[in-house]
Amino acid sequence: MADLDVVVVGAGPSGMAAAAQARAGGLRVALVDQQARIGGAYWRHHPQDAVAEESAAHHDWATFRRIAGRLDGVELLLAHAVWALEPVDGGFVVRAARGEVAREPVRLEASSVVVATGAHERVTPFRGWTLPGVMTAGGGQALLKGTGVVPGHRVLIAGSGPLLLVVADGLLRAGVDVVAVADTGHPTAYGLRPSSWSGIVSRMGEAAAYTRTLARQRVPFHAGYRVVEASGDGRVERAVIASRGGRRREYDVDALLVSHGFTPQLELLVGAGAETLVDHDGSLVVAVDSEQRTTVPGLLATGEVTGVGGASLAILEGYVAGRTLAGGEVRPSLHERIAVHRRFARAMHGVSGGRPDVLADLPDAELVCRCEEVTAGEIRSACRDLGVDDARGAKLMTRAGMGLCQGRMCGRAVSDLAALASGRPADDGTAPRWAARLPALPVTLDQLAAERHPDAG
Ligand SMILES: Cc1cc2nc3c(=O)[nH]c(=O)nc-3n(C[C@H](O)[C@H](O)[C@H](O)COP(=O)(O)OP(=O)(O)OC[C@H]3O[C@@H](n4cnc5c(N)ncnc54)[C@H](O)[C@@H]3O)c2cc1C
């Protein structure tokens, strides 16, 4: 008999909602997160801030307070990194490492598990993208929110999707000179996608506020432009963006923040045997039914791991999972709201989705896999000379994706480069299943040894 009814992995908006709802249904619930505080990527905290002082820095803070207030009776296991999830007879074993330095092994048993591990940011490589001072937009935001340090004083923000405006707004409030925002998509294209209109209505207020802030501070917004080059002496000093038609604009900067969307963190789910599918934005996501159940009995998934769609959708899915586990009925209106958000997410991917062909002009010498120092040229020659035609082949032949991050950063780019060089489409279901690798997070060998031999010191 498991100690717990449910372990929820990930205390972001979705995991918090799932845990609160399952607890409200009378279940014994543990909520586990590798970070020291709840809130995930959406409600990332300044470590020294008292909760009461934080509201100004966050969107939707009232929702955080409301869900957090419903976690009474939930066992909170923070600073616990889950590195394996194992289906066993009648439930699951969840293996975690507690603490940051001397990490102590923790083993949990539960009848059911909800995985809400979110997504990490994706950057499509471009000329000079590894220069110091170039970082992800969310990384720059996390630096500001988490430590109060600004990523730079003259900053260009480039890439695709709504996160660019959110980050620009945060930096402007912190007194940073945002020299421009460049989005590969055209926000006006939402107008051509009527299915997304109902989802847009709820976001119009927020979008209008960001647009006003940019206009007030005279920050140019370049729609249809992508970042093509970062250059400088030892760190980024200039950034170039270009339109599809070849029009170029150059900015002097001391930081360049880039984001091309998100990659769901599926390691635990894939390791436990859950089926996946390729979403509209080309990313691998876990397959779930309308109750958030994966194909593994007792294993549910919510939030960005089921498809990138934003915090509101993640919360709704969390509620559905919690209710499902507690045996409660899920109101049809909840499903309708989820459908509205999904339609909007689909439109958002269509409007801002990256095109793999932008990698065609990436110079051969440019690094793609930073951990193993594999260049674009090495991947191309593996395709040309060794018959490689997908990301897995590129990994085996070049070591791209074999380093510390296990392809989390470069996986999509390697896959797109292999597709471009070989002519075989990247999104035909052979998208990189590198996520299948356990452990989900780095663990020490002595921890692994202790897991195999529980009596070992
Ligand atoms: C860098 C970044 C910045 C963003 N900024 C904004 C923004 O400003 N505004 C906005 O509207 N949306 C933003 N988003 C999107 C928004 O955060 C998401 O839509 C929302 O947070 C999704 O909720 P979630 O619960 O699915 O995932 P998350 O909020 O990502 O939560 C996942 C949680 O799981 C934990 N976790 C992951 N793996 C493990 C593991 N193996 N063991 C233990 N814990 C684990 C993580 O620590 C995290 O707390 C941002 C996303 C990212 C990645």
C-alpha cells in the first residue's frame, strides 16, 4: 500500500492546482518541486522577498494566493529534484534528490502521479548566439525576478511569441533601455484565425497594456523580423535583425535576449512509458485524454507538458487532473474553457511558429550543441557523408545532445538541421525522443548506488 494517494511533480501553476484539487477531494497528496518555493516559471520569486511584497512583480498574483491558500494538508517537498518515476505494482515509485549540494536520496510511493514539470525555453541558433551577453528571454526575466539583477542596460529582445512583450515590460519597469523588440510573427495575423478570437478577448487587456508601455517608452516593435547575428569583442556589442525580404536593422547593445518558444520537459513521462505526439508547434508533448490521463494507468499530466499554452490553461488542466483523481465530476464548462485556450494556443503557434529553414544560413563554424561543442558543419557533414537523416543519427555520429543537458537546448535545432541537410521532414513523428533518457536530472553515482543497495552507506 502506497503512503500517498498522489504525488504531484512540479509546483508551477498547473501542479499547484492539481494538488489543491486532489487535496480538496480528501486525498493524501505530496507536491514536489526542485525549486525552493512554489510558483513555477510563471510565479518565480525573488528569494529575499516576503510574499506580501511580491504582488507588483507578478501577473495574476491573486490567483497564486488563492491556489496557494488551498494547499493546507498537502505535503510540500521543495528543493526536491525528481530524477526517476517508475511504475510498479499498484502505483509508482518516485525517486528524488533533496537539497542542492549534499543531495540526499528520497523515495516516495504513491498510487497515482501527476507530472506538471512545465517547459524550458528554446533558442534557434544564429550567428554569434554563444557570445556572452546573449541569453534566453526567460533567463533574463528569471535573473531580474529571482535576484533583482538586470541582464544588461541596452537590451534587444528578439524571437517569437507573447513572452517577448512580457519580458520587455519587466525590463522597462526595472529601468533598462530596451532598444527594440523583434518578433518573427505578425500579431495582426491572429485576425486571420477566427478560431482564436474567443481566446484573444481574455488577453486583450494584457496585450494592450504591454503595447502602451512600449509606445510610451518609444520602444520600436518590429513584426516579421528575426535575429540573424550577434557580434562583439568578447561579448555581445551589436545585434542584427532582418525581415524576410532581407531588410536589416542593427542595434548597439550590451545584452541580447532571445526566445523561440518552449520545449516541454517530458523526461519523467517518457521514462515511465507514456505515449507522446508531435504538437502543432512541432514539439514533442505527452498524449492525454480529456481527464488528463496518459496512456500509463495512474499517471496523469498537466500544463505545458501536454502542449505549450500558457498559465491559465495549465491551471485549468491541473484542476481537471485533481478532480479526476478525487473521483469528482468535471464540469463541462471547464472543458469548454480548456478548448478555448487550446484553440488560442494553436493560433499562437501558427502566428509565431519558427521555420526550420532559418537554419539554412547558419555558418558551418557555429556551435549548435554547446555541451559537446558540435558545430552546424559537423551535423551537415554527418548527413552528407554518413547517411544521417534525423536527430538520433546525428547524435550517434557527432555526439550532439550527449552532454550535460542531454539535448534539452540543442535537440530541436539538431533535428531541424538534419532535416534540412537530408531532405527528410523533422516533424513526421521521428522528432527527437531524446527525452527518453533517465535520470531526468543529473544525480551522483553514489546516489544511484544507494538506490540499488538501500543498505549501502
Ligand atoms: C522562463 C519562462 C518564463 C515565462 N514567463 C512568463 C511570463 O512572464 N508570463 C506568462 O504569462 N507566461 C510565462 N511563461 C509561461 C508560463 O510560465 C507557463 O505557461 C506556466 O508557468 C506553465 O505552468 P506549468 O505548471 O505547466 O509549468 P511551470 O510553471 O514551468 O512549472 C513546472 C515546475 O516543475 C518543476 N520541475 C520540473 N522538473 C522537475 C523535476 N524533475 N523535479 C522536481 N521539480 C521539477 C519546476 O521547478 C517548476 O517549478 C514563462 C515560461 C518560462 C519557461
